[in-house]
Amino acid sequence: MVEDPVIELRDVGVRYGDVPALEGINLTVLRHDFLGIIGPNGGGKSTLLKVILGLISPDSGVVKVLGESPTHSRRAVGYVAQRPVFDRDFPASVWDVVLMGRYALRGLFRRYGTADAVAAEQSLERVGMLDARRKQIGRLSGGEQQRVFIARALVGEPQLLLLDEPLASVDPSMQTGLYELLGDLRHSLTVVMVSHDIGAISVHVDSIACLNRRLFHHGSRELTPAILEATYQCPVQLIAHGPVPHRVLKEH
């Protein structure tokens, strides 16, 4: 059975003044896909996520998310930023942070109800952080905080989850668990994640998009040296993950 497309971009272009950020992007992401987006800094990865969220209107092309314009489908999209900025001394608990994700459903200044509490509990349990619900968010480790922010995105009951470098500040020892969590989530929703970790992402995702203003590859997670060098515009060194890590591409 062919899955429905969740994201459809056709000839999408974005410019910041005279500088092109995205050029001629054609991308289709199907339901329950776990897509990893890689590419160099300044290659347009975050811009692409903002286009999908409806925060940036493209200068050319058509964008459909869940069959509608991004502004109309935004409530069905969860988002986890690269480095959420917050005061680590602010006395907000994990529970408080996760409930914030219900604003889009409840509206500001409306009391939380039983359905909100049930959704928050289920989301925290889903990411393995229910026992920490009364802890102050600023006292958690980087990996624990990211799990909470993922729970905040999930509590709004999204059909699509977008993550912008969610593991950038997470200790390597906790990254595998977070990758496994995201892999499990894609059984109930679609996951799109931006990452710089080429080796790890190629192990955990279903498909990969290589982006540097233009889309150089979308599909198989088996990446060739030619694809990577075209994307990064230079030779790339890659360490393969496995029982015996090994270099598979020539050194830069």
C-alpha cells in the first residue's frame, strides 16, 4: 500500500535579499518516514524546516503539508529547536514545560483540563521521562532536556515531527537512546530531522536528503563519496559505525 505524502515541495526557492538559500527543491516525504537531512552549515537546512512550518514563505514554488498550506497545517506539526533558549534557574518543572505544548489546542489563558494532563503524562511516558515530571527543567542533563522538549512537541498530538539538530548538545553516550526513541516514534507519525552526524544518521533513519541550497540526493541512506562531495563541495571523511569503526571515504 502506498503511503500518503505528508510533505510535498515543488520547485521551491527561497532568497535572503540577493542570496539564494534554497533553489529548485523538489521533495516528497511519505507518512511514517524517518527522514534525515544533512548538509554543510549555511546550506539551507533550517530554512527548509521553516518553510515546512510556514514561518518562511518561499519566493517560488509550492509547499503542501498534510495536503494543505503550511500555515493551515501548522497545528498538526511538532517542532524541536536546535538549542532551546531558557533560563536554567527559572522554577519551571518538566510537567510545566510539557503542558506548554498544549497551548495550540487550548489557547492562551485557558485552564488545562483532564485531557491535557492525560496527554502530558502519555507524552512523558513515551520519552521515558514520566518519573522526572516534578524536577526543574534546568537541573536535567542535555539528553534529558531534549527528551522533555520532544515530549512537549508530542503533547500537541502532531502528525509530523520536525527536529533541528536535536542532538547537537547531547552527550554521545545518550545519543543512541534518542535515535532509538525517534525511530520508535515514526511508527505513529512522520519524523524529519536535521543532523550533522552523517555516520550515525545513516544507521538510524529510513531515508536521507542531502541539501546544500539544492537537493543533491533524496532516498536511500546508502551514500556514495560522489553524493557527499557534491553536497559538501569538498572531499568528506566518514567514520562508519559498527563493531569496528572504520574510515570509508578519503580524508579531507
